[in-house]
Amino acid sequence: MDIMTTLKRIITGPEVQPIPNLGRNDTCWCGSGKKYKGCHLETDARKRAAMRSSGPQQGPMTRGF
């Protein structure tokens, strides 16, 4: 990793991984072979709810002016 990539990650913070939109009976995205509803559905639903309730995200170096 070069210095510019490292500095960019320090300034902008960690990358947010998108939550996949799958049907309940689809195979889970994690590769376990289980159905999505029995594996990660509840966890992903909690993440979506937390993202909705927290509002827009501000980076660590921004000010609320």
C-alpha cells in the first residue's frame, strides 16, 4: 500500500460495505450455503435500521457549519 492510499483511509475512515438485497429464500451472501432468512437476514435488517436512524454520516474531518 502506498502512502497516498494510507493517508486517504486515515482521513476518510473505513469503507462501508453495502448490504446486499436478497430474497428470503435466496442462498446467503456469506457462502455458508444456508438460506438468507436463516443466516444473515436479521443481522442485515438491524444494520439497515441503524443506518436509517443515524441519518447522514459525516466524515471525521468535517465540521457542521
